[in-house]
Amino acid sequence: MADYELKDFEKDVLEASRHVPVLVDFWAPWCGPCKMLGPVIEQLAAEADGKWKLVKVNTEEHPVIASQYEISSIPNVKLFHHGRVINEFMGFMPEGQLKEWMVGALPSPQAEAIEQARELLDAGKVVDAVKLLEPVNAAEPDNERVKVMLAEALLVDEPARATELIAGLHEDSDYFTQIEAMRELAALCSTPIAALPEGKGRAGYIAAREALKTRNYAGTMDGVIASLEESGSFADGSAARLGKALVKLLGIRHPVIDERYRQFSSLLYS
């Protein structure tokens, strides 16, 4: 049977967590819930296949460490990564719930690729971002952040695929606001440019759609505003819908939205 008890906190937890996530179970022999939780965590650790390691800290034997991490109630479980706590919970958790918690709490082994893809997306390098995100999405099909980022990258050129990627994400998702916005944007982008009606507001709306391709959000909002200035009703209000969706996607405090929201809203409700 594996020995998970702490021997050297610096080595077993802080140093080790720079290579693999370390789950630290703060417990004590007199704690009933600890005795229930311990075997569950140990079983999961045995099945982890090296993806993470478990260290158990007896708070009676290591009161200084317990005090340092402000352990006032046990069981207290903290997940360390690169020397710091990235997630935690207190109290007993049944096996099914604990497995679900671990899925959300453990950092992705593809974290570096995901962050690089985020930087590429923000820089408008959509094709390069997609090349990074596609294999990550295949490797981690339950990673909601990756699905949302990939859908964002594919919104304009492949709106049907973007919609498919986020189809299973609903109200309980941390990304639900962005998902709603992307569903609207994908719906708007599914109408080919050539199929848009002629008339006032067309040029600005097309400019907004083209800017959206490269995540030039300033250009997108400028195109929306130009379209609204000519005609607020172009293509059944498509420009207004695009602008509203972009506000929801980026948030009201985003620099692009903050700078243009007053003008946009005044045109929207004039």
C-alpha cells in the first residue's frame, strides 16, 4: 500500500508541484469525516497514473504547516501547482462528486498551448490559434475553455462548427455569457456576405463582419456604428444584433467597448 504521509513539505509538496499537481489532504486521527474521505482520495490517487500525486498532512503532527495554510476545519483539501494553491475544498465529498471536482480543479497538461492560443487569438492570428486548439480539443473533449476558444476562432469562417462546439454548454457553464454571445454571432455570420440585401448600412455591416474575422474588435464596433448611423434596420437589425453580441462577449469594461459604448447605445436607442 502506498505511503502518502508527509515527510518534507518543501520537497513533497512545493517542489513536487512544479512537475505534477499535488493534492494535499489535511486530516487528523480524531476526525470522523477525515476517516471517510481519506480512503476515497487514496483510491483516486492510486488510479491517477502519475497525473497528480497525493500527500496527507496530519495536522496533529504538523501544526506549523496547518497554521501556515490557515487550516481551521478538517478535512481540508488543497491542490498545489507550481508551489501555490490553485483550488481547495473543505469537508467530506463522496467519490462521484470528488471525481467531478478533480476534473475541474486539475490544471490542463496542455495549459501552455492553451495560453499560447489565447495570445494568438487576441493578436488576430486566428489560423495559428486553430492549429493549436484543434489537437487540444481532441485530447481534452471536456475542457470547456478550449471549446469556447475554438468556437471563437471559428465563428466567422465556420459558424456551423462553432455552434456545434458549444451546443452542449448551458446555463451551468462558467462561460455561459460568452456562449450566448457566440451563438448570436455564429447565427449572424452564417448569412453569406453576398446574400445581404443592398441599401443603407450595408457597407458598415460588411466592414464589421470582415473585422470580426481577425478579431479586430475595434474595427467590428466601428463598422457596427457606421451601419447604425446609416440605417438601424439594415438586414432586420443585424448590425445592432452584432454590436449587442460583441458587448456581451467582451464585457462592458473591455477597452474597445468602453470607448464606444456611449455612441453605440445612443444609436441603438435613438
